[in-house]
Amino acid sequence: MAKRVLITGASGLLGRAVLKEFERDGSWSVLGLAFSRAGDKLRKVDITDKQAVNNVMQEFKPTVVIHSAAERRPDVVEKQVEATQALNVSATHFVCQGAAQVGGSVIYISTDYVFDGKNPPYKETDIPNPLNTYGKSKLEGEKVALAEGKDNAVLRVPILYGHVEKLDESAVTVLFPKVKNTSETCVMSDYERRYPTHCDDVASVLRQLAEKKVEGTDISGVFHWSGDENMTKYDMAIAMAEAFNLPTSHIQADKNPSTGTTRPYDAHLATSRAEGLGICKQSKFREQIKPALEKFFP
Ligand SMILES: NC(=O)c1ccc[n+]([C@@H]2O[C@H](COP(=O)([O-])OP(=O)(O)OC[C@H]3O[C@@H](n4cnc5c(N)ncnc54)[C@H](OP(=O)(O)O)[C@@H]3O)[C@@H](O)[C@H]2O)c1
């Protein structure tokens, strides 16, 4: 099978890491798609436009599609329900149908927010029960991906961090301005349990899955990947401060559930299916957070 990968959302936080991983050694032909940040290497394709998606699929003929583009901010989703449906669900139809027409299969990126967070850890076979519109839209996208191609896969991941262009690009790195501002008290959630996961790890897992696919291993169905450190946002903020030798006394723990869009308490993803295939890559938060934030310090 030819090694031709098309990556949607290649200008995004995860997509950039995925693009880099597949370009690493030149063994894959790679095409990255973007929308508002298209340019140089990234082709502008509005994936909510069925014809535009078909055209790029017919031209590039991917054997594997990593479908990463989505609206992933739960608070934005609650305000933009129709636009989210178009991007997270309808566009997933177009991507999967376009890929199927050229014999390609799709790995759809999903989220731990498809679970209600009441009974962790969650296996790939556990029944999802999303609490918010974002989680519901991603679950609907999963169902589309799995229905549109028998070889398609879903990879669910939790909160991501990595080499951000702007601090507000990740729900982890967005905490850093308050951590750095040691003269002002800040309150950080110490309630919901999270498993911050480095984008480079997810990119590596996706490449390992894609390599297995072209070697003939069945990778259809649902996979989970996750960092293995259980942390609240308060824990992450303290780890950031310690990484830069900053004081921590201005960071206060909020033991109450977060306000705003309802979020799961602890949607820890068990990664046994991927590990059973020999797939691995789990970075340590305290080692990786400093390189991710260094360019924003002081
Ligand atoms: N970030 C997290 O913590 C997290 C956690 C769990 C799961 N996920 C999932 O991981 C995936 C990647 O998330 P991310 O954080 O990398 O997202 P992101 O940084 O917000 O990137 C979103 C991507 O979607 C593209 N896009 C938006 N509208 C488009 C359109 N109409 N046509 C084509 N492309 C469009 C954007 O392109 P432009 O910027 O060029 O417009 C961008 O590349 C998503 O499926 C998300 O649900 C993310």
C-alpha cells in the first residue's frame, strides 16, 4: 500500500505535530490542509465544502487520512452550534466519503469528552455519554467516521499541550500568564482530573497506527491515547511555576467544580488496545512543559 497521508487541520495545535511526524524521514508523501492559516506548505481547503474535499481527495489519492480539523473549544461550541455541526459532523461525512472514493481510510481524532467522567478509567468498548455539545458533536463525528468506511478508526485523546504559536492555543498553556504574574493572586481549578498529553506523543501514535495500517494490520475501530499523569489545572500551574523556578504562593486551589460549560470530572482513557499493538509514547509533563513554554518566558 502506498504511503500517502492527507492531514486535515494541519495548521492546528495537533495537526502541526502530525505533519512534522509524517514528514520526519521522507518515507510518506504528505499533504496538509488548512483554512485561515493556509500558505507555504498547507493547501487551503474549506472542508465544509463537499466539492472542494472531493477535488483534493481525487487529486492526492491518500491511502490514510488523519482527520484532525474540528471546533474543539467547548465554550465556543455552545454559542456556535450550527457551525460546529457543519465542521465536526457534516465535514467528517465529506472527508470520509472523499477518502473512500479513492480507497483511503480515515483516522478521526476524537476526545475524552465523549465520556461523562463518572466511572474512569474508560476502555475503548465503554459506552460514551457526553455531557456537553462539544462532546456530543465529536461522538456524532466518530459514528460518521466508523459508518463511512469499514477500515476507518477513531483515536480519542484528552487535553493537549505542545509547541503552541500562542499561549491560548492550548487549555494547558493558557494558564501560563497567570502563573508568570507572581505579583497577583490567581485561582486555579483543583477539582476536575485531567491527563495532559503532548501533541508529539499523539502524532507518534498516529504514525505508528498508520505504519501498521500500510503493513496490513487491522486498525479499524476505536483507540485511546493519553498521558498517564493525573493532574488538575492547579497541579499543572504549580508544575509550570516549578519548571521556571517561580514562586507558587500566588496560586490558589479552587476545590469546587468549574463553572461554565459542563465538563466531565475524570474521563481517564485506558490505552490498552493501542499498547496491545506495541504502540507507545508517553512524555512526562514536568519534563515537557518547560520546552513548550520557554519562548513565552519571561
Ligand atoms: N486541543 C485539545 O486539547 C484537544 C483535546 C482532545 C481532542 N482534541 C481534538 O483534536 C483535534 C485537533 O485539535 P486542535 O487542538 O489541534 O485544534 P485547533 O488547534 O483548534 O485546530 C483546528 C484546525 O481546524 C482547521 N479548520 C477549522 N475550520 C476549518 C474549515 N472550515 N476547513 C478546514 N479546516 C478547518 C483549522 O484551520 P485554520 O486554523 O487554518 O483555519 C485548524 O487547523 C480536534 O479534532 C479536537 O477535537 C483536541
